[in-house]
Amino acid sequence: VYIELLIVLLAIFVGARVGGIGLGIFGMMGLGVLVFGFGLTPGNPPIGVMLIIVAVITAAATLQAAGGLDYLVKVAEKILRKNPAMITFLAPVVCYFFTLFSGTGHIAYSLLPIISEIATDSKVRPERPLSISVIASQQAITASPISAATAALLSAELLGDKGVTLGNILMVCIPATLVGVIVGAIAVS
């Protein structure tokens, strides 16, 4: 068991050092060693999770193509410009809800230049609202009902066969991540 763990960690370490696609290639090589060298059986591919990822990406691309993302960015900009002194607290909350309702953290990238500009104009160090906004976006992924992370939790292998529902997950994750983001904003301010 320890040798197998060492092989996995070695593949991750070497792949990370190579960078780019090297992480995937060395991960594949590590899996090959475990399957063919140690005779381990690979698990089933997470088809349901992969299909949810495709659906979320398609929805985000449609949002962008239809002009909805531009509209949302304008709304967010108005919210952030109304109280620029509170940018360190408002920006992560806005990024959180953008991600929560879209299911992907990439949606928050469109807000980062606006956050930086407002912070600079308000004499707030931009790294403060930017850093917590990125973290807020990633936290919202675990709370989003349409994210692949939530779908993975609902899969039969993790929590689905234990009677855990989407409502149970959201009742825990949304308040926990939102409180965590607010505490994080207090810490960086």
C-alpha cells in the first residue's frame, strides 16, 4: 500500500515539475504502473460528473454568447461602485454569488479587472479584494447546486447511497462557505 502511495505521489510530483500537460501524462504513467505492475483494477470513469461539467461549460458559453455575462458584469460593477470603500467585503460576495448561480469559477474572471480598478481608485490595496474574491469563487463551487463538485458528492460512490440529498448538501455548504468568505474578507482587510 505504501509503495502504491509513493508511486502516486511521485507521478504527481514529477508531473507538476514538468508542468502543462506533463501532469496528465505522468498521472497516466502512474496509473499504468499501478494497473499493469501491481494488478490494480481501475475504477469506472465518472461519466455523470463529466456530463455535468460539459453542461455547465455549455451554459456559461451560451451566457457569454448571448450577452448575459456582459449584463451581469455591468450589474456587478454598479453594485461595487456604489460603495467602493467596502470593496474588500462586497467583491468576494459578488464573486461568490456569480459562481454559485453559474456553477463554474471561471465566471468570476470577468470581475477581477473591475475589482482591481475600484480598489486602486479607493486607495485599497488591490491584492486584498482580489485574493478573497478568487477564494470566494472557489468556495462557491462547493455550494453550487449545478457544479461538478456537488454532483460528485451526490454520486452513489460518495454520499448518494447514504441518504444524503442535494438539499442536505446545500443546507451545510452554502452557509458554511458564505460565512467562511466573510471571515476571510475580515482577515484580509
